[in-house]
Amino acid sequence: MAKSRLIGDYPVIGIRPTIDGRRGALDVRGSLEEQTMGMAKAAAKLVEENIRYSNGEPVKVVIADTTIGRVGEAAACADKFRKAGVDITLTVTPCWCYGSETMDTDPLTIKGVWGLNATERPGAVYLASVLATHAQKGLPAFGIYGHDVQDDDDETIPEDVKAKLLRFGRAAVAAASMRGKSYLQIGSVTMGIGGSIISPEFIEEYLGMRVESVDEVEIIRRMTEGIYDHEEFEKALKWAKETCTIGFDKNPPELQMTEEQKEEQFEFVVKMAVIIKELMNGCDNLDPKFSEEAIGHNALAAGFQGQRQWTDFYPNGDFAEAMLNTSFDWEGAREPYILATENDVLNGLGMLFMKLLTGRAQMFADVRTYWSGDAVKRVTGYDLEGKAKEADGFIHLINSGACCLDACGEVKDENGNGTMKQWWDVTEEDQKKIMEATTWNAADNGYFRGGGFSSRFLTRAEMPATMIRLNLVKGLGPVLQIAEGWTINLPDDVSDTLWKRTDYTWPCTWFAPRCTGEGAFKTAYDMMNNWGANHGAISYGHIGADLITLCSILRIPVCMHNVPEEEIFRPAAWNAFGMNKEGQDFRACKAYGPLYKTIR
């Protein structure tokens, strides 16, 4: 796979096999050693085979040297885990154990406990006991308990237990991967957009990240003084000229730039992409006299202001944003970057959550327009079908060109359905299809006086998708909205008619949420009417349940979602905060507070 672009190790999962410590004539402990350690090894194997870091490598798992029956062994395990860089612990047991003696008491680790559902030994009793002790000590832990009783010699992991173990693992790894990294804002607030008004306190206290800031002029300085990897730039420019198709120019003839000007601008935007990469993660190939610039900002995500001070004068950032967000570039397939247009940090962080959970490129879009079935019929004569009909309409997702190119839907899975692959599965043929589906159109001079190029494609596939929005609410703090649904494929003439009512040179996606017939998800209209901001972050797949689990780790309540109740998985202590699951979430998040806040 790929070398990490960032400073700092990836989070490690530590497995803690706890056991009944009694010896005596019957040697209770001895009779359970093999089974207990077997559960630990089975859990480790499941995680290693199914969860990857964002660079594509399997998640690293360590197991305690011995089973843990008394406090001395718990201390030895904690010491080993500290040295191994363990951020996440999973305690497993088939039997009764001494809860407060064997539990993980580190306040900064993310905790899960799996108690075997079997009748021979009371693993469920220990699970209930130790979860109560976690709650009593203010250390939230996820409880994992299978639905069906297993025999004591059954070494398999039931499917429902697998689902919870993997959901916990994915969310915990995503949460811990953010710790110690940076969000880099290039510029500041864009056109008064609330999402680009950065809150260092939120990023520091909830995510464990720091905020780094550079002025946009730094890009011009680096261009002017030659502070960039010249070899990479030449490679990137050659690739871009060979693979990028220049589309039509919608501007009035008198405002169109000459071909020479366009070529200069194309070189400019490619150089922007190279420089922003280096601002985020540094570069080992700079001239030694630029050793300071070579360090980078250790940025796991970034945002570029652009509008308006930059885009009124310089070519826009759409090429850099689209290409960096995509799962490949001139180097071939590589881990997608997260680069939010308009420096919408809240949308960028939403994209980051989903990238860490899935390993896929993410979409950035305006939540532009709700189209009802009646409105579509009036304008085009077309009667909605399928998912759009079920939702009584759909939502137009469109932005000036920051969206990952993977979202065109031209890549197919083994069944011939449109998909967005995890980046390590993206082939050269996939890359070719995506680039052939994309054009780069001269920027609309009404929006971008300085010119540039906007990516343009149409999502021509029905794909499962999850759209989210992170919002900050005065007096409440952060909240997350989640809408699972599908991208939809309209007939070309219908798409064209509707698309041309906005900007025909921007990437276009039609989205229909899964509607429940009530509340914020009664119809697609109600979903949009309850959406909390102008932007949304969109990922391939239905990953709402993973996001809910992740948010509970980060203490961010979910204020709106359409995830089936049976898939919701939060720490066991949440059950103590009332009977309504969503009310529980708000009260528990408030009670526990941000994970990294040191002053209460």
C-alpha cells in the first residue's frame, strides 16, 4: 500500500482477553484459558482482515501477553499497550471476571467489550457488570452481545457480533486517526459562509486536531520564487495535458480568454494543485534552501478560500480541489486528499469523517435545489420513476468543480453497477473512464473574474450514497445531519433541461434520500427543508450507522438521520440517559463533553 503522508503512527487496536481469576482445586481459570485467548485471536483476525487505515494497510492489532484475571495483569497489559501505541481497546471474555480489576481505565482510549452469549459461563453477566462500572467511572464503552446463545466450544463469531465489532473498529480507528493532525485553512472566510468561519476550539476539543492557517498569497510566493517540486509539476502538467479534455466556453465571446491565456491558466491551476499538496504534507524534494517550506503542516484535511479575493484576480481553485479530492492523479491511484472548497471547514471535516470510514474519495456539493415530481413534470414532461418517485422528488447537488471525479459513476462493480471504489482498488482503466467522463470548462466569469477551469461531469448511475452536514449551533455545540439515499440517473434530455437552469459547466448529481414518511424524511422536500447549511458532504454507500457510532465517540450528537433503529450502535452508558435514542444522544454527549477538553 502507500506510505503515510503524515507525521505520527496510525492508531493500534489492543485486544484484552479477560478471565475468571479463580484457581483452586477446580482451576476455573485454567479451564478457560484456551477459549478466552481464542476469542481474542478470532477478534484480531476479523479486524485485520476487514479494516484498513486510510493508506490502505490493514489495521494493526496487538493482544495482551496473557489473559487478564487480576489487576497486576491489567497493569501489565496497559504497559504493553502504551508502548505499542494502542488508542483503542477491545475487551473479550466468555466468562465472569472481576470488573474493576480487569477493565481498561485509561481515559483516552476508545473502549469496546464483547461478552460471549453462552450458558456454560456468564460472559453476559461480566459484560453487564463491567459496562455498569464503566458508566459509574465516566468511561463510555460499547457493549457487544450476540443475539443467539452459542455453545461453549463454538469458536465462530456470529454475524451480528461481527457487524458490531467491525462498526466499532471502523469508527474507533477513524476517530483516533484524527488525533494530533491538522486542519489547514488557506485563506479565511468565503463570502460570509458560516461553515468557513473556523472554530479552533471545536477542532481541538472534539477531534484532537490543531488548526493551521496560511494566507492565499503563500501560493503566489511559492510560484514566484520557485518553491515547489519542479519534477512533480512537469509530470503533473504532462499528465494533465494528455488526459484532461477542455470543454466548451460558456462566456460571451468578448469575455473569453485567448487560447494562449487559457494555456497559461491551465499551467497555473496545475501548479496550484502541486503547491497545495506540499502545503498540506510537505515535500522531500525541494531545494535544500527551502528546508522550512519542505516541512508542511501535517494536514489531514484542508480548505481553500478562493472567493472572492483570490478568484476575482487569479484562476479559481477548482482543478486543485477536484483532483486532490479524487482517488488518483498523475502518480496513479493514491489516497484521496480532503480539500474543501470555499474553506468550508465544517463540510471538509464531514468529508474527512467519511473518507476515514470508507477509504473512498468524497463529494463536495451545494445542496442546490429540490425538484418535486410535479415541478419536473411541468418543466420536462417526465414522470419520476424508482427512487425519485418514492421520495416524491430529488435534490440537485452541484458545485463549481470541487467534487471528486470518482462521482461520475462510470466505474462499474462486478455486477455492472456504477460505483466509487476504495482508492486502493482503482485501476488504470477506471482512471481512464473517469477522465473521459470529465471535461474542464472555462470558468464562468460572472463567478470567477480571474478565470480558471471547472470540472464538469454528470453522475450517470444509481449508487447508494450518504450525505451529511456538520453544523455548529450557538448554545448547543456541534451536531451532525445524516441522509442516506441514492444518486439517480435521469434520462439525458431531462438532466440537460434541469441542469441548464443552474450552471451547465459544473459537476451535476441528482440525489434522492430514503424517505420514511414522517418528520424530516417524510419526502425529499422535507429533508432539504430541514438541512442545516448550503453544502453537503457525500460518500458512496449507506454508512449512516458507522457515522452515528463515530459521532458518539467524538461526543457529537446526531440531530437528524434516516438510519434504521436496529443499526444504531452507541456506548452502553447512553441507555442511562432516557428511553428515546436521539434524546439519549444529546444528553449523553453534553454530560461527557468533548473528548479532549481539559478544563471543565
